[in-house]
Amino acid sequence: MQETEITALAVVGILIILDYITGLVKAAMQHDISSTKMREGLYHKGAFVLTMVLAEILEHAQRVIDLGYTLPIVIPAAVYVILTETTSILENLGGINPELKDSKLLQLFRTQEEGKDQ
């Protein structure tokens, strides 16, 4: 496994944990902690982890077995998960502190097109 892959997997893991924590804090602040929602969130996080495991297996398998293609899979999968988790964390932070929703800090993470709508 290359250093880039290790870093990508570490970032994915950290963001998954951070998203779960910020979601839990947001739910606690809104007095909306639900074991059903928590379990559903864990299932979604588990699916992301399994996606990364599958990407890692396929990327290494294509080096040994002719799967008919050789593509980098881990990094694109990690980028997707990282973007998804970052968006979710930012939404949670906006729910935890409503002043952050329209702050210049969170606007750094918005696209220009998204900013035009507001």
C-alpha cells in the first residue's frame, strides 16, 4: 500500500468518526437523540468502510489477476467519501452553531454556484 493510499484511508476514517461525533452533538443539542437514527448512521458509515475495503481489494487484485482493467480505485473512492463526509460535518456544524451557517468560514467550503443561490 502506498503512502497516498494510507493517508487517504486515514483521512476517511477520521472524517467518518468526526461526522458521527458532530451528528451526535447536534442531536444532543436539539434533544433529538434516537437509537434508530444512530444505528442508521452507523450502517451508512459501515457501508463507506466496506466500500473502501472493496476498493483496496480490487486495486490490489488487478495487479495480480487480469480483471480486464487497471484503474486506480482507492483514491477516487476515498475522494467521494471525503467530500460526502465533509459536507455532512459542515451541515452538522451549522446545526450546532447556527451562526456558522452563513459565516465566511463555512463559505470557504461552498462552491460559487451554491453561493449564488443564497
